[in-house]
Amino acid sequence: MFRHHHRLYTRILFAADLAVAFAALYFSYHARFYLVRFSPLEVSQFFHANLLPFSAYLSYLVLLSPVWILMLMATQGYSNLLSRPLSRQAARVLNFVVLMGILIGFINYSLMLEISRPVFFGFLSLTAVGLIFNRLGVRWVLLTRNLNEYSRIRILIVGTDARAREIGRTLEESKMWGTHVAGYVRHDDDPEEDAQGLPVVGSVSDLPLLIQERSPADEIIFTDIHKRDFASFEQLARLCESLGIKTRVVAELFPTSTSKISLEFLDDLPLVTFSTVPEHNLSTIAKRILDFFIALVGLIVFAPLLAIVAAAVKFTSPGPVFYRQIRCGLYGREFELIKFRTMIDGAEDRLWEIRHLNEMDGPVFKMRNDPRVTPLGRFLRKFSVDELPQLWNVLKGEMSVVGPRAPLPEEVEHYRTHQRRRLSVRPGITCLWQVSGRNDIDFQRWMDMDLQYIDNWSLWLDLEIMLKTIPAVFTGRGAR
């Protein structure tokens, strides 16, 4: 459906979802308070006598709100939420409530905050009810646009070719948004038989009379003006402008296969934008914030483990603790990737001796029993412990927690043209390839999975990959 409509309602829904948290806390807290105060003694004895003041719970929620917002965005998928069936929306609500319940429970246990269990479970239950109610409310508002003919948005489609039929079919399938195809207008030079089966209301030459006298449309979509006389379109557009009728033009001036098309403005200059990468919006900003906090917390939490591994690497084989290598990052920008050293010192100089034993097709070298890997390094690689120092690269903004693996410059030189698109996002510590078998996957499939990740990126996809990384790391599946 029209994206600005979708953005408007998703923003309203997002704001309502944020309000649910405070409403759920208020009612769950006061329900617990009055239940103990006015209930019989035999009921109240089951509850702890002490209850922190409401201001304490409110401060906890305010401090938790950044995580709350990130988890909402990660689990709900607001970009396509309203087009999903209610059952799917309810499932996403359940995912959010369960994850937040686990997180809040962990924080409460770790910091000993003395959060009341009735308040805790009441808060989660009311949150689930409130989020589902919000979705039902938005759907009801949208359905009211179809209560009668007067409420609908009447749209005329200029054109009768395959593209015009596709547009009409899409609009009819999007009736939830209140759209209604009032009819089609054929071009004067189009044969009448081409419009068979379509509700044609006239030809382009009839259009000025149609929209001035009978007013059959609120909006008009022109499907193929680049093939027609632009001067006649300009006259029609000015007439629609004078009458206050919204005019839309299908922008197919350039052939695209995967690009997303958007209209942006540089001051007052309109620019038609073609992009195959995630847009810079609230979700991508949230991704960077999430990356920063995960990297910061990870470096602090794993500091003892990092120190132990560093000492083990130092004392089990001669050479530096860390292995630093130039890799290609965002749009091919080179950066220094840091890992624990898992090979003998000077391993790169011996690569030519075993290159003929490469087990991976394409420009990447992978070998299951690489003789250059130390015994400790083999263990570190199997469970991906050697990659923990890359959290420092994430903290610096050179990498992301989730994203395509950072390639070597010499590997990029052998990429096919379409494979270079995997460099259009920041490389990551984990990715679809990492959780799908790693080295058991051939090079072409690996590249396709990275492009699939870019085309379908969302915070929820990142969260899903992170969760799948845990069992993949513990089992060491596909590691070499």
C-alpha cells in the first residue's frame, strides 16, 4: 500500500505501544496495592508485606525504556506489521512479552531489586493485552474507511496495459486501507479490445470532462507517461492540481530488479532514489545503538575470559596474542580486524605451500585440517572464541554484531559484479552463513545468503540470527 499511509499508522501504533508500558505498570501496581489492602487476611498473607513505592517502579521503567524500544522494534517488525494477519501480529506480541519477561526477571535477580511478583506478572499480562488491543484498534480504524462509498478513496488508473492491471489488482487487494478502483482510462490510440474485462470509464481525451463534471476520482494514477505525449500529461496534471485531485505517476523510467525507489529532497530539489540497501532510518540507528551496547557489555562481561585466552595463546605458542589483518568493510573501506591468534606465527607466509589443498570453491581459502593451526587455536576456532576481540571493531563502528563476514581485499578482487553488493553494509561477527553451517556451505551459496540478508534486513532478523548463533557456537557446526 502507499508507504506514507503505512508510515502514519505504524507511527501511531508505535506511540500507542510505548504508552501501553506505562499504563500496564500503573494498573498492575495499583491492583497489587489495593488487593492486599482491601482483601481478606487469608488472601493478603500470600503477598509480601513490603511494596516499593510506585515512583521506584516508574524509575525502573524509564531506565529500561531504551531496551523496551529496541525490543519492540526488533520483534514487531513495524515496517510490515499492519499487512500481517492478526494471528501473526499476536505471535509477535507474545515473542516480545516473553523476551522482556526473561530480561526483566534476569535484571531483578541480578540486582536484587525486590520487584513484586504480582506486579511483574500483572505488568507482562497487561502489556500483552494492551499491545493486542492497539492492533485491533488500528485495524478497526482502517476498516471504518470501508463502511460506505463516501468513506473510500476513489482512484482512476490511466492505462490498460499489464502494469495498469497489476496496479489495480494491488489496490483491490489493499481494500483495508480504504482504496477503491473507480475505473480505468484507456489511451486514445489503444485498441478497445486491450481493455477487455476492465471497467473502462473513457479515454484520455474524455478525462478533463470526467473529472470536472462527474468527479469520479479522488486520485489519478498515470502508468506510462514516458511512452506517451508528455505535453498532454502536463495539461492533465495542471487540471488535477487546480481541482485538488491527487496525481501519481509510475516511476519506471529506469529498469530495476531489486532496487527500492524513493523520492527525496535536497532542499527543494526532488530526487528519485534507487537503493538496494536498508534505508537510513530509525531501525538502522537502533541497530548501531544495539551494536554499541552489545559490544560494550560483551567486552566487560567477557573480560576475564579474554584475559585467560590471551594468556593461553601467549604461553602455548610463540608469537603475538592477537592476529591483526586488513579486511574490507563498508563499501570496501579497509580496516584492521582483530582476532586471537590461532595459527603459528608467520602462517601467511606458508599459505602457498598448502593452497592446492583448498576445500572451498571461489577465492576463499578453507581447509578442515590446516597444519598451520595450533592445538589451542583449533579449539578456539571450533567455538568461535577467537572472534571475541572483534567486539572492539564493533565498538569502533568498523563492524556490526550481525552482517556479512569481512572479506580480504584479494578475495574482493575476484568477486563478480553482483557479489560486491555484500559490501554495501557493515560486516558482522555473525551472519546467516555462520548459523547455517559455515564452511559446509559452498562459496556461491554463501554469497547468495549475504545478499538475501541485505534484501530482507530487519532488527528482528538480526535478533533471530543472534539467537541462532548461540547453539551454532556451542555445537561448533561447520567450523574448520
